[in-house]
Amino acid sequence: MFGPTKENQTWRIKNNEELDKLIKHGNIVNYIKAQRLSWFGHIQRMAEARAAKKIFKWNPLTTRPRERPKYRWENIIQDLGQMEI
């Protein structure tokens, strides 16, 4: 989520304590949902001709294989309800 850190000319992944400081000791699940909602708002304000907006609104012509359903942007509405926004 925050990407790797470059130290002494080498890349490393941040540890849990560093991530906890970055989100200011908040709930990581709520933080991720808030970031996703922020991105959702960003996409909604984009012009219709932008590639990201076209991909967001795109519906595939085929069905998915039988397995656990993938998380979709449509599930953002559920996040709004859970976060009481």
C-alpha cells in the first residue's frame, strides 16, 4: 500500500511498526476503505473521455468462472454504509 523504502541503495518493505506510524495508529481496514473512497471520488470527478473513467464504467461481455466473486467497485456503496458516510 505504501510501497517499498530505499535505504543504503537497496529496497526493503516497511515493517508493521512503520506502517502503524504512517496511519497514525488508526484501524488499517478503515484507512484502506477511506483511501478507496477517495480514489472513487477522484474517478467520479474525471472527464468521461479519460481512460480510467472508461475502465471504471466498462462491463465485460463474458461471465466469470464459478468461484468466489471478485471485489468490485460496486461494493464501494457497502463501504459507505459501514463507515456511516
